[in-house]
Amino acid sequence: MSGQTGLLLRPLAVMMNRNIRTIHPDAMLIEAATLMRNARVGAALVMLDGAYIGVVSEADLVRKAMANGKDPSQTSVRTIMSSPLITIEITCSAHDASDLMAEHGIRHLPITQDGQIVGMLSVRDLLRYFKNWGTL
């Protein structure tokens, strides 16, 4: 039983993806879509001059671009990215992350450690965690 307790308390650090995908705000949406497809991720952080300024996700591509008839080869990431970033500290629980994502209606959550982004957590990561080790 103590082994299960350890798994239930495992930090966001174990669930998150540390390989953060980034894209420039002036990149075209087709580049963002290609990056996400090739990396098999649902979102990329938007980076300008070494700072994260937003996030672009599959949902952004569909809801803000495609559904509005925007040309993905002529529309920049900047026009549809979500900003400012909503983040959560690495020491928070999976329940905290789930609540924050639900509160803001987002599916991807950058994880910070001492104020620096160190990874990305997705709804899929949380679902996998709760299915295997915890309950909502």
C-alpha cells in the first residue's frame, strides 16, 4: 500500500514533458501545425527574444484560424496564440493542475520551477495519471 501512496503523491515533474517545443510569433500557422504534427504534441510555446510570450495549440488552430477561414500559410502564430501564459508551479498537485486547466478551459499547462518554465503538462498526461494512480 505504501508504494501506491508514493505514486499518488508523485509530482507534476514526473508527468510533464520536459522537451518544450517553441515557435516564433511571426511564424506562419502552417509551421506551427507541422511542428506539432512532427513532434506529436498538441501545443507549442511561443518564444520571442528568449522569453515565452504565449502558447499556440491545436484548439487555437482549429477554433481561431480554420473555423474563421484564415489562410494557414499567410497567418502568423501571433494572431491566434493564447496570452498571457497560465502556468503552475512544479510543486503543486495533479489535482491543482486539473482544477486550473478546467477553470481556464485550457488543455496545456506550462510547469514552472522557481519562476522558469521547465515543462508542459497536457490533459492527456493528467488523464493517464488519474487512470493509473489517482481519482478525481
